[in-house]
Amino acid sequence: MNEQDFIDTRKVLEQYGQESVQRMREILIANGKDATGNLIRSLRYEIIWDGTVLDIQFSMADYGQFVESGRKPNSKQPPISAITPWLAVKGIPQQFAFPIARKIGKDGIKPVPFFGSTLEASQKQLAQDLQSAYATDLSRWLAKQINSTNQP
């Protein structure tokens, strides 16, 4: 089977990608993690063909991992450059960048699980949908193969 034979499988992965990214955005907005909009805009998915199977990969801005997992208290403070765009959007003077970074390092940040929880929540349904889609794609491919061998 070639990539173009996976019509229904691709549709399932596309729908899963679109719905997952939309749900992640909703969680971030609901938790006030949309000040600059950079993280929300960076959320992406891509359907990958490796020569044998289709797969889906998600990506986001690097700092999304700190939103997802939070920061433990008494950990390394974030770089000032990571805070300055947020300060500008919030209308906070740049002079407060260092004290805010120090406070984040000292007190940490609560996690907002938007990425892993979204993907995990629909894993079971995705597996069922992929199984059905693959069966349909395989049936279509087999029928095409049988028809092509029966043609003179």
C-alpha cells in the first residue's frame, strides 16, 4: 500500500489533529494562558508518511512544556527574554522583568495540563476510528488489486 491508499486513515488523523489542537487552545484560553497568543498560534499537527505507515506529530513553542508541566518552586528562573513579551502585553514596565523572573524561580508556576491530557482523553476513540478506517482502506486496496489482476 502507498500513502494515497490511506484515504480514510488520513481523514481520521486529520480530524484528530484539528480537534486536538482546538481543544488545547480552548484549555489555554480558559486558563488565561493566552496573553501574547504565541503558544496558541504555535500549536500544530502534521501527518507524516514514513514509507509504510501514516503517523501524526504535534508541536508547539518550546515554552509550552513549562505551561504544561509548570515550574517547581526553588527552580531555575526563566530567562528575562521569555518574560518581556508577556510584560508588554500586560502593560507592565520592563523594569519588573527581573523581580518577576526571580519570583517564578522561587515560587514556581502551577501546571496547566493542556497537551498530554488532550491527547490521552481521545486515545481510545482514536484507536477505534483508526482501526475502522484502516480496514476500509485495506478493503478498497484489495478490491483494486483483485480488479487489476482480473483485467486482461
